[in-house]
Amino acid sequence: MTQTRAPRTIVTGTGQLALDLVDALDGAVPLQCGFTTEAEVSAAMDRAVRELGGVDQIVHAWLPGALLERADLAVVDETTWATACEGAMEAAWWLARHARAPLAPTRGSLVFVVPTVGMAGSAGYAMLAAVAEGIRVLAKGCGRQWGADGVTVNTVAVAPHAVLETEIADGLQRAVSLSQPAMGGPGSLDHDIAPLIRLLGHDDAHFLTSATLVADGGLWMGL
């Protein structure tokens, strides 16, 4: 995107992660959408783009609440799986389908934000891990296809603390690491994560696409 004005940003999601990102990314507006149908996503995107007068960056941080609840995968019923996992992947797919057209004129940036549990695995949160990895693969495919338009698509993987309660996230941290994160903690959305997301929309990052940037303070280093 051209750096002659404040970036116009749309953030999806209704949880604390999305709310914090809207506050941290100057000029960002939330996408007023419950992701129940593709038509709803399309209409919400059109409204947001009109409100901003165009869009430079779209940040997808929407996750259904069921993914954030501990569940034994062996006893998860088909309805829960379809609603939570397939629903989350449909939402990301719908978002991507309706992000390309408004981002193409500005050679903009689409960023998916997921927890690192997708790469490390997580007992009790297998559904969340499955969705996180599915979204990462979706981002890679979109980035490969949209490069000709100058639109970049990347994933930012954050510590589980960004989406789960601190006590639960600390337990997941201990399960994948015998030590504290290299930077001493999981970081904050406003000081640590938001600047990285903004960088992905800057002209200087125009040649970076289909990548996963792990921004968890050095908790998980397996990529």
C-alpha cells in the first residue's frame, strides 16, 4: 500500500484479541459480522470498505467461542466439530474470497492471526490447533494466487495467551517448553503484535507473502 496517509484497516472478530487489535491499530474499524453466511460477510465487507473509502489491510482474528473451550477430541460430537472447526474455516474462506477485490486496488495486505497451538499441538484444544493450521494453509494458497495483484497474505502466530485465559495458556506453554519464552513473556497486542501486523501492510514488506511470522516472544521455536 502507498504510505501517503494513515492505513485503512478492517479487523474481524468479537473477542478480546480483535478488540485489542482495533484499539492498537490506528484507524482500524471492526467488521460488523457474525460469519453466519457468505452473504453476510460480503455485505459487511462492502459496508466497511465504503466507510473507510477503500482498504489497505484486513486482519482476520475471528474464532468461534467453542474453539476456546477445553474439549476431549475423542468425545467431541459431529455437530460441535462442524459448528466450531468447519465454521471457523468457512469464515476464513469467505473472508478471503471477499478481501481480494477491495485489496487489489491498493496492493494491500491480508493478515490472519492464529495461536501457535496449531504448530505445537495442544492437549484439550485439538480443534483450535486444527483450525489454526488450516488457516495457515489457506493463507499460503491465497498468497500464491494473489501475488500477481500485488496483494500479500501472511499469518502472524501469537502465544496462546492472546486467545485463552492466562492460567490455561500458561499450562499450554509449560507443555511445549521447559523454559520461559526468550523475551520473558508472551508479549502484548499493542506494543508487540500490532506493530508487526502494521509492518506487513507497509511498502517495505511488499515482497513478503505466504509466510508465517511467529510472534510469541520465543516460546515456540519449531518453525
